[in-house]
Amino acid sequence: MAHSVYTPDTAAAAAGSRTDAASAAIPWYIWCLVVATCSAVTGGVWDISWHKSIGRDSFWTPAHLLIYLCGVLAGGASAWLILRATFVKNGELHGASVRVWGFRGPLGAFLCAWGGVAMLVSAPFDDWWHNAYGLDVKILSPPHMVLILGIVIIRLGTLLIVLGAMNRAAGELRRRLHRVFLFTATLVLGSVLGTFMEMTTRNYMHGSRFYTIVGFTVPLCLMAVARASWHRWAATIVASVFTVLALAFMWILPLFPAEPKLGPVYQEVTHFVPLDFPLLVLPAAIAVDLARRRIAGTHPWRHALVLGPVFIAVFAAVQWPFANFLMSPASRNWIFGTHYLPFFAPPESDYARYVFTDALPGFSLAAAAMATGAAVVSTRLGIGWGEWMRRIRR
């Protein structure tokens, strides 16, 4: 039997490999911020489902605790970053920081700190609002807007911290941080679409406002990621992860029992009501990734004038007929989930009757022009945002 011989050379090699592994390790505060954003995503989706299934029975629901855990984790990690960058003069963070009100820290840390404060302030505001005005079934109530703003700011701050570390890194660490960046960008896309959730349900999918909203939001996120990343399939990866996460939530939540505790109850609910089937942004993202390879090196506005129409054309081509399917009885199963209705949905509402609201007779020229224009502007803004993100170092 052969035995390995322990020599100074092998000891040095082992020490070197440990040093390389340590240098490629993602800092703990980045993982803390990623966990914080995931906590807000899980808690947010669960909370919306809770409101659709049970109503508001207590402020201290598990979903609420997960949401506000995001503010605590993000605020704590960003406070540590700011204090360390401010008072440790010879540390790496001090050199990779900006100055705000006499303190130093990564730009993203200040955003996360602000977002954490906004989230925690929204908690008593939300509790007071419900005690004063009762149940709100709308997402965009004043306290919810403060909360959503805090969550979005934390996700953007996390994105900037990851970008700063990624753009300063090299080798394996840079590749690992790039994967974290793509995942974090997925959560930003989810938060943007979640903000307009009430305007993009299936009954609006044959109206011009629906395509204008999607055209003005989704290309902004996808193009920013595509420009900031070096991966040729960056937009496709982000859209794929978004779709997988949305489907996972839609399929898992109904496995747990729930019943309404508030009235009036218009629909029978025995299990958690999930969010709707995700929008079909994945085919459009694939088309964008394929198209942008053929116009590399051209002026940003040329990119926008090509990629914006490509996105909206592919998206409308798949979403318009898919909306017809979602309105049909064939989609009322656990796969597509259109049979799940919130308890407060009136039977006479378009959503509960499976009919389109403000439906166009077809994708008219005016609607197409409006949606395409929104997509072009959004794409150009996304390109500019992505170019700025490529230069982030602190």
C-alpha cells in the first residue's frame, strides 16, 4: 500500500489551497442580505396568500414576522458595514466606500439601512391603519407602500453591495458573486412585478394597460442585468429563476389548510389561495438574449429600438393566447391554479366570472404602439442602468 509523504512542499500546497478557498469565500454580510431578501419574498407571498385565504386575524402572523425579519437582518448587516468602514481606517471596506453624513460605507449599505428603517416604521403604521379602517384587500394602501418601498430599497441595496464586491473581485470569487448577482436581480424583478400585481391579473391580459405596464417594467430589469453581466443568457436565467420561484409558491401554498376569519365571504376557501400563474416573460427573455448578440457594439438607442419591440412582440404573442386559456375551464386545476379565488372576490366580478376587463377586440395599433414605446424607453433605461452597474466598485 502506498503512503503519501508529508513534506514542507505538500504543507505549503495545502496551506495555499486553504488560502485560495478562503479568498474565494463570499463575505458573510452578503449572505445575510441575501437571506434577508429571501425572507421578505417568502413572507410577502405568504402574507398576500394569507389575506386572500384568511384575512387579517393578527399582526403577529408568521408571514409578517418573516417580512420584518428582512428589515432586522438587512439593517443589522448594513449597520455593521457602515461602522466597520467608518472606524477601521485600514480595512478593505474603508477604501471601497462612500461618505454620507460623516459615515463611510458601501452605497448599498446606506440604502439597506434606510430600507430597514422604512420597513420597521411601516409595522406600527400598518397596525394602526387596520385598527382605524379595518381590513384592506388592496396591496397599495399607504402603510403597504412604505413597506414595499423599504423592501425594494433593500433589494436594490443588496444588488449594489453584491455588484461592488463582484466588480472588485477576480477568479472564482467573481464567478460565485456573479451567480448571487443574478439571483438577487431575480428578486428585484419579482418586487417590481409584485407592485403592479393588481393591474396584471388574468382579467386584464387583453387590455392595453396590461401590456404597457409589462413593457415598461420587465425590460428595464432584464436589460440592466444583461448589461451588468457578462453571461450571454443573463436575461434568460433571471426570467427562468423568477418563473420557477413563482410556480413553486403557487404549487406549495395550496397544500396547507386555511379558512376565512373575516366577512363577507363570497368564495369557499379551504386551503391557502396562491398568487396567479406567473407571466410568460421567459420566452421574451430568450428572444432578447438571442437578438442582443446580433447587435453588439451598436448605439444604446439602436439596442432599445430593436430589443424593446422584440420583447413586447414575443411577450404579446405568447401571453395573449395564453390568457384565453387561463379564462377557460381547462386551466382550473392545480397546475395553472385559476380555480383558486380569494374569499372576498364578488361572484359578479370579472375575475370570478373569468371574463376580460376592458378587453380589446384585438391587439390594436394604438395599444401596440403604446406598449412598444414603453418597452423601448424601458430598454434604454435598463441599458443605462446596466452600464452604471458595471462601474460600481463601492
